[in-house]
Amino acid sequence: MCGIVGFTGNRAAQPILLDGLARLEYRGYDSSGVATVNGKLYVRKAIGRIAELRSVLDQQPLAGNMGICNTRWATHGNVSEANAHPHLGGDGAIAIVHNGVIENYDALKRQLQGQGVQFKSQTDTEVIAQLIAANLKDDLAEAVRKTLPLLKGTYGLAVVSPRFPGLIVGARLGSPLVIGLGDGEHFLASDASALVGYTKKVIYLEDNQICVLTPDRCEIFGADQNPAAADVHALDWDPGDAALGEFPHFMLKEIYEQPDVIDRAMAGRLDEAEATAHFEGLNLDPAQLRQIERIIMTACGTSYHAAMIGEHLFEQFARMPVEVEYASEFRYRNPPIDKNTIVVGITQSGETADTLAAIRESKRKGQRTIGVCNVVGSSIAREVDGGIYLHAGPEIGVASTKAFTAQVTVLTLLAVHFGRMRHLSFHAGRRILDELQAMPNILRETLRCHDQVADIARKYQAASNMLYLGRQYLYPMALEGALKLKEISYVHAEGYPAAEMKHGPIALVDEGTPSVFLVPHSSVYDKVMSNLEEIKARGGPVIAIATADDPHVEAKADDVICVPSVPEYLQPLVTAIPLQLLAYHVALLRGCDIDKPRNLAKSVTVE
Ligand code: AGP
């Protein structure tokens, strides 16, 4: 999931490239590099964070008004300067940055080596570079065109050459590329957040398209090599959206943005008069809506947990059967799906390879697909039959927080939308809309638990294993809380249905294994309290996330985090905040990199 930025214009490229790269560092960050053309080709690389590259460039700045750069998430070859992008072909005839995986790179590499080509890296990207150089005559775009059919796999790539000053050639298959349109300048990036503040007009390249950029020219060609028409989209993010502001980390900023984010997720979608919700881009008329009898929700990671909550919401409000599938599993199964089933892909980035593949497989079978997505113009957003944007703004922290609560909010509205087409009464619909509209302030109130959670994190920071336990709507939250802790603090944690831990995991319980119980007042409160007592009886410390002023929990748990009292279907939104803050503070205390956890990337665009 590398980050790519390209620029060609009439001003210095280096600062623009570095600024864009810093915005994409969350996509992958084990090494980085930049190439500019200024009469000759100049390349600088560094392993580690972008700051390492910045210090190299402070010593040896690069001139030139055109260049490309990359921040890498290693897929082939270890983390080394030799494997960092850009990669050169033909001894510097071209330079390339690439996001994706070339599955047949080994065979191609051996073929080139047989022709005497010397490789300097272990990467698949260098194979592309050498192929383009071998095909280069007097047209860089033509050399790229000749090379692409040889590649099996995915790519979002940008190529420059000292022989063609000012020219950048981009190509896309399976990994996103977005063009930024400027006045006498053009940009290319693997996602739009790198372009915020530089342009408000973007074009999302489609698969099998090539773009040719110079300061005054932006041409896009289809697989048939003919010029392709392209829609220009407005980039509605502001520079502040992708800025840290007064927060120490993007993750904390995005946790605190959640009240406003769920407000935006509802904005313009509530229909008080009809006690329902409406969505612009769903592209389902009432008759089509009524025909739908089953829903499959497919996603990965945190978005999968949102889908699990969506299952409860649709069962409760629309009385509809929902099946939740990991996209990576769903895409390779061949489940019987009837014509009255729709597939809902839930994703923050809109680029997750497994979710995109699951959507494509569903469409191949003629299934209607809906996307719930945060990034406008992303691959999934453009390939589904209908979609709902989260409007959560760029989510920079690798650990998803505000996108998750926005997904849950959108799924609640979607369940009301479907429910009001079926059995959900006007009164019930109005009650839900009223309760939802109170949530931004309720989340602001919930954020007041911050200091208390930080204290609890200090108490348990040394734990090497934790259990997260909840039931019904809060079982997905147990999974989400465990994932948050794992992915940013590297502490092993497991989420379980609270009752299920009796069937084995309770063997893990000892005084060094804290259990986080999600136990606000609910229809299963007594059952969860029994499970809490079973853990206490075995000496396991208990951190309870509970409704304020609950004497039973206070008497039994070692530590209690209070959340406001809300209906069960809204408890995922309020419990998300202490779970996110607990993971944040444990990670902070353990000296982990909050926004760029090891081994991870924000958008998993490879299988
Ligand atoms: C969430 O904290 C993780 N970073 C990860 O599990 C993420 O949710 C998953 O990769 C899916 O990403 P998506 O929502 O962009 O599809």
C-alpha cells in the first residue's frame, strides 16, 4: 500500500512532493524516495520515516519542477535503500514509483537477466522499470503502453525520464491513482489526501487507463489507446482536515472528531416528515427496495465490525436477514445468492483489495452492490451500483476510529430506510431519528471519560494479554476494542461473546489477564454480569464499561468507565470512545507509534 505523488509544473517540485508524501505516510512507511528531472535525473532515498528522507534532502536538495516520489510498504524484498522507490530502468533512462503487486515479476526478471540486465533490488517494481526502459524509443507513454500487457497483477504507477522533461506518465490497474488539475501544473497521487491544498479539481483514473501529464497538458487514454473522457470531481477536503492541529496524534484528533463526524453522516439524510432517512446515491427505487429480501455485508477489519453491528440493526429495524462475510473469504467462496439479495461493501478507504474483489465478484454474478465508503471517487465508490459516503473527512490514523462510528451511523440510517419500507412504524422511525440526533452531544459527554481511561491504561499497561467481552450489539464492539489494542499497542487481545468465554477462553484468565467487559444496562445485562463474576471468581481483573452510577458493576469490577445511558442499538457508538482511548493510551505508554503502527498500512490494496 505505497503512497505515490507526482508533480509537473513551473515551480520547485521537491517541497510539493515531500508535503504530499507526508500526507500519504500512513499508507506505508518503511522507506521512501524521490526523483526529479532537471536536465538530468536525480534520485534520493532513505529507509524509515519520511523525516529520514527530509534530512537527506536537507543535505542534498533536489532541483527541478517535475518529479515523482513514493513511501513504501514492502511487498517484495526487505526494507532497504536499494528496495526503496523510485526504481531506475536502463541505467537511469527512466525512474518509476509503483503501488501494487506484480505476480509474474520473477519470470520477467529472469527473462531480463537472461538478456544481461543487472538488477539492484529485490522488488517487482524494478522489473517494470527495466521493461519500460527496454521498450523506450522516442515516446515514454508508448514504452509504458508496450510494457503493461506483460504484467500480471496490480499497479498504480508513475514514470519519468530525463529525456522527456516535464512529462509524467501514469497508469492504473487495481491500485488507485488520482490526477490533480492545476493552472500550469498537474499532480498525480495514490490518494487525494496528498493533493489537499494544491487543487480542488481531481480526476480518478480508471483501471487500464494511462495518463500523460505535462505542466499544460493532461491526457487520458483507455485500454484501446484512444483518448478517454474523464469526469472532474471536486475535492471537498480542506487543508485543515488533513492537518494535526493541536492534537499529538491523528488518531486522537479523529477520536475527538467523532461527534461532528456522526453529525455530518446524518446531515441532509433525515426525513422527519416521513420518519425515515434518504440517500442520494443509493440508486434503488421503492419497488427495487421492496424486492430485496436478504443482505450480504462484506468488509475487512474494523469495517467488518461495523457490518456486524449493521446485521443487528437490519434485523431489529427492517426485520431482514443479513449475512456478514469477511471480504477475503467471501470473494473465494461461491455461495448461492438469489436475485433478491444485495451485497453491501463497507470500507473507509474504498480501496481495500479484498473488499473490492468481493464487490467485483458479486457484480460478475449480476448481484446489485451498494458501497458504504469514506473516500469520494475511490475504486469501490465508483464500481458499486449505488453508494453512501461517510463524509468523515480524511482518516489519517491507521487505526480506524471516526470512519467506524460514521459507518455505524450510516448503517443505522440505512436500516431505518429499509425498515420504513416494511414494518417500521412512523412513531418508531421518529424515535430513532430523535435518538440519533442526540448522539453528537452524547458522544461529547462520553469523551469526558478521557482522563479516567488514561489512568486505567497506566494501571494495565504492562498486560501482555487482554480479553474483551460483550453480547449482542456489543460483541462486535468486543472485537473492535481488541483490534484497536492489538494494532496500535501490539498487546495480544481477543474479543469474544461474553458467554462464549466459558467454552475455553476462560482458561486464559489469571491475575495478569485483564478482561474488558462491555456491560451497560441492556436486555442481557444480568447475563453479562454473571460472566463478569465468573471472571472475578478466577482472579481475573475486570475493567467494566458500564452505564453511569451502576452500583452492581462498581461493586464487582476493579475499574469502571462510565458511559451515558442510551438504547442498546446506540451503545456501539458510546462504547467506541472508551475502547479507542484505552488502546490509544496503552500504546502511548508502551512507546508505540500511534498513527503508523508497525507492519500496518492504512489501506490494504494488496491481497
Ligand atoms: C482498522 O483499525 C484497521 N486499520 C483495518 O482493520 C481496516 O479497518 C481494514 O483494513 C479495512 O479498511 P477499509 O475500511 O478501508 O476497507
